[in-house]
Amino acid sequence: MNTIMNILAAVADPLRLRSLALIEKKAADLGIEVEVEKVTDMGAIMGYGVMSTPGVVIDETVVHAGGIPKAEAVEAWLND
């Protein structure tokens, strides 16, 4: 599969960077090419309607907000 997904990871707290690493690892494991952008500006984050970080936006669709996502959820987003 040679799909490039545009993923925005909204993180306001450095501890939430684990979600970014999880997304990148799962994508690599699945052979899916992703472009991940880390966003820390709260105005930009809230512009997506994300009120709790981390937030994950894939191809302009919010798929997660608040709490570190589970690996199974990340895999499902990437396979969707």
C-alpha cells in the first residue's frame, strides 16, 4: 500500500508526544506512509474542535481527542 496520510497531532503537553510516536510506529509497522505534523498552538488545536489533547486529525477529520490513544485504535484509523 502506498498511501500517504496527512496526520495532525495536536499536543499541548510534552508528555502527550507519546501519541505522536505511537502513530509513527504503527504506520511504519503497517507500511503506510504518513506525514505527521505536530501542532502546539492552542488556537489552531481549538480550530479543529479539539478541547483536550492529544488530538489526532487524519486527512482533516478529527479521530481522537483527550488521552493517549490505544495502539489498536491507531491501527484502525490507519487502516480505515
